Amino acid sequence: MKLLTLGINHHTAPVAVREKVAFDPEGLLDALSDLRSHLGGVNRSSLPEATILSTCNRTELYCAANDPASENEFHEATFDWLAKSQKLAPSVLQPHIYTLPQSDAVRHAFRVACGLDSMVIGETQILGQMKDAVRTANEAGALGTYLNQLFQKTFSVAKEVRGSTEIGAHSISMAAASVRLAERIFESIGEQKILFIGAGEMITLCATHFVARKPKATAIANRTIERGQELADSISAQNIDAESFRLNDLPTRLHEFDIIVSSTASPLPIIGLGMVESALKLRRRKPMVMIDLAVPRDFEPEIARLNDVYLYTVDDLGTMAQTGSNLRQAAVSQAEIIIEERVSNFMHWLQGRNAVPLIQDIQQQGDRLRQIELERALKRLMRGEDPQEVLNAMAQGLTNKFLHGSLHALQHASGSERDALIKLLPKLFATHSGANSFSDNIFNNPDKKSQADSH
């Protein structure tokens, strides 16, 4: 079994590149189906397993192939699919890609789920995003024994790390960092009007932090006004003025707000340069803070060049959120120790799974040999032969057949191969009561070895 994680994240690429690789959540089922079909071309038995994790900070493909033509072909096919599916030239994508096979893939999954690979060390949102990705893969029928086991172990490790270390202590969330950036421009948020664009989890988190500062008024612009109204109602319940309106009304309403926080799943920017220029004229150049938490971005990057506009992306917030990283370093070290031990445990399980076909073959061969000797013994009994002699012959026959393959291999081996067999075979045939009995009686007694091998 070959495991592979191939991806791009905030460590390897800026947001301008990451947004080109991000997947539309509504298209993930089709993407998973297409990915598995594509990888099926280099897998000689069954369709590979696959999961796609796509967030504002990373896009990662987790794959498992039972019988790939070669590891290199497996990796190349995965990269080729990602480039083609996102309509990117390989030369554009290649400098930012990481490819992690086997234990490196397992270790990476564990670190991501624990928040060790996040912009904000120890943040918890990524664990929920990973669980969502696994649910989608399961819904698509793309999960199998290996990835299912990997992710269940991943979630278990994340729970263990968070329960036994202080990995989440002293961390500054992206939502909290958004407030701090706004406060760099406006001394008091209590005097500002805030617009939240979108109504998903990230916007809800941000709204909680901003509302705690008691802003002058708030509004939610969303594609469906009903969902936006739900968030507005929850804000109003805290005695803060709140309303909701549709995204289509943004051009005529944008100038009313001092702080705009946006996080949608739109594949294209929803706020353009012209819209902001118009808003600034109506505001008579009064400053605006714009915080873009979306990938792909919701604001056209050219907006950052405008005077009186302070535009921040997720990468800017990531820098802010690193405050307190030194205080978390001890917890990170503890987490890494736990992860290394759990990686070793998982790889041991994986290696054991790889031996299953061999074990099944050995068991089937043993059943065939048992059946041959049993049929031979029954025929002799039916002819009226002495049962004691028949049983002794059956036992001798089973013993000879059981030993034949190993002794034949030992007799015809030489050099280092023979030395390896001499060390290995006693372990295979040893018993708890006499670990060296097989070695003493067979390997050190040529007469017995020849007698057994002659059968």
C-alpha cells in the first residue's frame, strides 16, 4: 500500500497562488470522482482512495493506492491531475508543491489536525475542516480501509495532543487578529460601523470578536438574506444595531461602513477596484479597513494601492497571529513527541496490513495440505487399516509438508541468504517452551534435516 499527500499551503505559496488551487466546496464530489479515475490509470488493481482538503491556507490531496505501477508514476499522476483540474501550467504549480509519501504523509496529517502546521499554532478550526473533508470523501465513496484508518487515527491523535498539552494556550485566532488590525487604524471600534460579508463559520467567529467591542452598528451582506438575518438577529440580541442585505446591494451600501470583513466561497472577487473608488468618494476619503479572509480572495488586490484603504489578507493576519509563539514552543515539542510515537504505531499497522495477502496465501496452502492428508487418511481407514498407524502417518505427512518449503530453501541457499534464513527460521518455528528446539534439532542435526527434506 502506497500513501501520498500532495499539496500546497501558506508555508510554500502566497495567497495569490493558493487561491488558484482552491476547490469550490460544491464541486468536491465530482473532483474526487475525477481524481480517482485519473489515478486508476496507474493503479493495476482497484481504484485508489482519495480525500481533498481545501481551506484558505492549504489545498491537499490525500491518496492511497494498493497496487500502483510505481511510486514515481503515482506521484506524477497526482500532480498532473491537480494542475489540469485547476487549469494551471505545471511550471506555475511545481515550485510550491510538496509531496509526502508513506510515514511522511501520516506525520503531516497528524500535525495538520493538531494545529502544528497552521498559521495560528494550535488553532482548532482546521480539525473541523479536516473532518468535513473526510465526510465528503466518504459521501463520494472515495474512502477505503487505509484512508479511513488514517483519518480516524488522525482525529484520535489530535484529541490526545490537545488533552495532554497546552498547544492551544496563548494563541491568537484569525478572528482576534482581525480586531487587532482594525484597531491599528481606528482607536475605538465603538465608533465604527462594521460590514460582514458572508455568514459562514469564519464570519460568525469574527462577528463575535468585533461585537464584544460594542461597535456603533453592524450589517451582514450575504447571498441568501435569510441566513444573513440569522446572524444579524444574534448580534441584535446583544443590544447592537444589526441588519442584513443581499450581496447585490453592495455597490450602493459599501460607503456606509468603516470596517469590512469578508469570507465567502466565491471563485471570483466580489468587491472590485471601481466599487471601492466610488465608496471612497462618497466617504470624502474617510479611511476604510478591509479584511479579506477568503481564498480565493473576495477583494481585488489592486484595491490595496488606494489611499485611505487598509486591505489585509489571510497572510497578513497570519503574521499578526504568530504573537505568543514562543510561549507555545514547549507545548509544540510535547506534541511532536506524541505524534512521532503515533506515526510509528500507524506504520506498524500498515506494514501488518501489507502482509495480509501473504498470510491468506499461507493459510490457504495449509488448508490444502491438511485436506490432502485428511483424504488420504480417510481412504486408509475405509480400507480397514490400523487407526493408530493411519494417524501416525497423517501426522508425519503434515509435519513433512509443513517443513518442506523452509528446509528446501535453507538447503539450496548460500552465503548471506543462508545466514539470513538461519536467523529467521528459528523465530518462525520457535515455541514459548523451547525457543531453540527447532534450531537445535534441525539446523544442528544434518541427519534429521536431510530426512525431513527427503519428503
